[in-house]
Amino acid sequence: MGISKQYLKTKPVCKVTFTVPAKDAEKVSVIGDFNNWDPSKNELKKLKTGTFKGTLDLPKENSFEFKYLIDGNHSNDPEADAYRWNDYAGAENAVLEL
């Protein structure tokens, strides 16, 4: 898994690319407080290599909690900037600092 960030000089956004190696998966989404935890909003595209990838424009100078939803199973990114306990979910969420 991986996260890459590209800050834009002309706009107050950061292009964040999420990469998830999941060859056997059918569907991978990135869910978080930036999309109201809705898996239909940010499905990642499956590449020929079996890796899922997608880019989001997110506002700079913000912190977001997120997870991956891989065929219905939640997963954190080991390369996240931090992890935060979430009482509602009863689990830790990955944190993205922009």
C-alpha cells in the first residue's frame, strides 16, 4: 500500500494518490471523513498488475481519517501519517495529514 502527495502551488489542494496491491480483490475503495465514509464515492481503479490506484484532490492544511474497503473488509494503510482511535467504529483509523 502507499500514499503519495503532490501539493499544487496554484490551488489550496493536494493531489493524494492511493495505491493498494490487492490482486485477488474485486473492488477497493478509499473511505474517510473526506467523503462521509461512502464507498461508492472513491472506488479505486484496478490496473493490469492487480494494483488498485486512485487520486483525490483534498484541501491542504487538513487532517483526515480514512480506511480502505477491500471486498467489504476494512484495512488501514501501513504508510499512514498516524493512527487515531475511533469510538464509533471501535477501531483505529489511518490518518492523512496534509
